[in-house]
Amino acid sequence: MPKLIILHALGSRVLAVAVVDDQVGDWSAYVDAVPGMNHEREKEEVARKGDKLSFDLARILFPHHAKNFKWRD
């Protein structure tokens, strides 16, 4: 299933990521602490194991996705 993961660094060791499922057209967002060594590699782990953000916060961090995709509950 094709997924696009977009990261937003909230700090050197905290990442928020948006996960978009292109086939379904929905998205969700997650946040977690990371080692801060390589955000591109660490975003995958945040997408798998991070805490899900509320829609209200996610739409502030990822406004493009909030406008163009359905939020995944």
C-alpha cells in the first residue's frame, strides 16, 4: 500500500509526521521522541510507533494535508 510520510521537526529530538495513504486518500499524524541523528530515517519509526496527534493539532502542522485528504480516525 503506497504511503507518503512527511516530517515536521518540532525539535532536534522530536518529530511529527503525516502519513498519507495515496490509494485511499486519507491521512493521520503522529509524534514521538527520536535520537536526532537522521530525521529521514527516524520518521519511519515515528509513523509506526508514535502517538497519534489530534486532528486539531495535526491540521496546524500539516495544513496542506488537512485540506486535501480525509482524516483517518
